[in-house]
Amino acid sequence: QVQLQESGPGLVKPSQTLSLTCTVSGGSITSTVNYWDWIRQPPGKGLEWIGHISKSGSTSYSPAFKRRTSISRDTAKNQFTLQLNFVTPEDTAVYYCASPPNDYWGQGAQVTVSS
């Protein structure tokens, strides 16, 4: 079955770049699903959609994140990556890689933004 696993630093300093990688197993990022998403959940809040990358490599972002977000992929490693620039403490959250229509979710990565 398809499995997703987030990886990256759990602590990032303000104004720096948050970078997370999602490794997909049991499927291909170029064919298994149409879109691979990044979603986050700040403490005490609901899920926030950040953006996605399609199986063909095109990207789309939430207006709330568009100016400081980049999603890319490495097809050789079957991975896709989130970069969120100029982070603030308000970016503290659990970050998920997922394909919600197919109910594929990673376990989530806690990222704390703090000096």
C-alpha cells in the first residue's frame, strides 16, 4: 500500500526556511495519484492547505502561502519537498504530506519556529 513519510528539522529559527521532504513508498509520485499535497495544523487550529504538486510536476499554492512557498520533487528518489521561507512562530504546526482524495497521509512532522 501507499505510504508517506515526512522528514526534516523539528526546530527552525524565525526568518529562516522550513524544509520538509515527503518520501513515498508503494507508489509513484509520477503516476499513482493526481496531486501530492502539503497540509499543516497549527496548535489549536484546523487543517490548512499549503499547496500541491501534480503527477506531471506542476504546482499550485494557497494564496495565504504563495509568496513564500515552493514545492518541488525528485522523481529518482520518489520524494517531494516543501520549502516555506521567512518563517515566524505562527508557522509552528504539524506538517503533513498527503493525498486526501485517496486518504493517503503521512504521520505528520512537528515543526516549531523559535529562537
